[in-house]
Amino acid sequence: MSAELHIRASRFNAFPADEYNRYVAEHSAATPYHRSGWLRATEQAYGHMGWVISAHQNEILCGVLPLVEVKPPIGTSSLVTLPFCDLGGALADSAEIRERLIAEAGTLTKTNRIKILEMREGGEALNADKDASGEQKKQSVDALPGSTKVRMLCDLPENSEALFKSYKPKLRSQIRKAEKNGLRAELRTEADAVDLFYEVFAQNMRRLGSPVHSLQWFQELKAAYGEHMLIGIVFQADKPVGAGIVLLGGKEACIPWASTLEEFNRLAPNMLLYWTLLSHVCDLGYTRFDFGRSTLNEGTYRFKKQWGAQPYELIWTEYRSGMVNLPGNESYSTGASVASQLRPLIENIWRRLPLSFANWLGPKLRRYITL
């Protein structure tokens, strides 16, 4: 196989998008983030160069690794798979091809004089179940540090009726509570729904003390994903009080962003928002829902678990100058410690900014924050 295998690094805009998307659509490990739309939106909205490392056997595509080159005005450039989401990673027909793709990504970093290669991939399910011999079948959640980041995935049944019946009475009553409180939810696919989403999202990000993505980022995502991007909006009367985006790919749906306005949270708009999105994709025939990243046992982790989501590994590997940079490395630990100490102060300052100024400044910073 090796003698016939050819690995190439191509600029994203020079790679046949149809060929790439066909391969992604047929690969069992692909996520909605792997679609070419993510690379396209990243280039169009933020100007980051997209790359595709591809493997070909007898001129037939047998592996892809999507990458984005991020060059901040100050600091170290990086090659990321993929920025602004939890995971991207290599898709390949075999483990050998996967390793060759990653090796070629390392070569690309040297060619482009980039010091950091960030690989973000998904792993196996985590649980605390034991087999008949008492041995752990999989890595136990209980054995992991409390700060561990996990990917929360939920298998979906055949239709929304079965999904609703699977929920505990408390969760079902919370969904009904939102409706009784006069909230209504709509599922939209038209481009102008992005503005309604952003109205809620931008306010919530300022409240959290975090720089917001640009409106153009979401507009470009919508243009690139088309009908594979759904926007859920929760209204009180005519005012949007909750909003979320779902991306579709293969048999999986994912929700990278969801927000509600804090002053309306007592009315449970988040419960109605998630139910509207979950029930819709379930009835469309999608079999798995990705709730996104959470820290073990924190609030968002517990929120997602009540919907049936289970924790899966997130495997993030950083290479610096070709070498794996382990979390225990001194430079890594020092940088993380400084960032951890400064974060509360920065967040507090950001919350005090006028919304219009935060929405102007935020995207100028957010484009270089790859998580």
C-alpha cells in the first residue's frame, strides 16, 4: 500500500470541494465540522488560510486532514484542526494513512515556518461500568481529574415522540414550563435568522466576559452550510430571548452555540430551545446529537446529561517544533497559570464595556482565539 500511497498538501481553495465533501459524507468518523463549509467560512470571515492534507491511492481519495493556518499579529502562528470548535482531526481509510496525514501536517508546519500544530480529535466513550470480572470496560469518569474536558454525545431514537418519552418527568415538566410561561420557539433556515441569533448571542457573550465572534462569521457559516445549518429562536412575544445554531453532517447534528438572555432565564427558554432543536433533528433521521464540550461535573455537564448525553474523550495534542508539548512541560504550565490568574480580571473588565464597543472590539480579538 505504501508504495502506491501519495500524500499531498493543498490550499483549500485549490482542492476539489465536491471530492472532499463526498469523502467526508461517507466517513463514519466525520463530524459536521469536517464539512468544507467550516474551512470556507474561516477563510471568508477571518482571512485565515485553509489547507487540506489528502491521501490518494491510485488517484482515489482515501484520507483527508483539514487545517487552518492562524497568524496573529503578535505571538506564535499555529496550524489547527480545526479552530473555533472542539474537534476536526484526520479522516482516513486506515490507521497507517492517518499517521501519514499527520506526518505531512508536521512537514507543512516546517515549510511554512509555523511552530505549533494543534490536533483536536474525538475519542472513545467514558463510563464507570464494569464487566463480569470487575474490570473497567472503559476509562472511568470517576478516575479523571475534575478539570477534564469531555465531549457530550447523545444517541437519538427513531422519532421525537420516543425521545420525549425517554426523558425523566422533571425534564418534561421543564419543557412544558417554558411553553406555559408564554414562550414560543421557531426553527429557521433563512439567512436573516442569523441577525436574530446574533442579537441574543452577542449580549450573552458580553455578560460572560468573553470576546464575541463577528456577525460576518455566522453569515459566512450560513452561506457555506446552507440547509445544513439550522437556527432555533425562542421568543417572548416578538422579542428573541434564546437562540442556538445546529450544524448537520452525515447522521450527526451538533450545537456549537446556544445562548439565552439572563433576565429571562426564570422562564426556562433554554429548555424550549434545546427541545425544539433536538426533536427536529430526531425527526429528520439524525441518530446522534453532539452537545459540545463540557468540564466534568460542572453546570453545563449536568445540564447536558439530563438530556441523555454521555461523556466521550477529547484528545487534544499540541506539537511544538515537531515535538509533543505535554501539559506538564514548564513552559506550558507557566503560560496556563498566568492565563488562569488574569482571566477573572479580563472577564470583569469586558462585562463593563458598552455592548456596541464589545461587539466592535470582540471580533478583532476572537479571530485569533482558536478555541
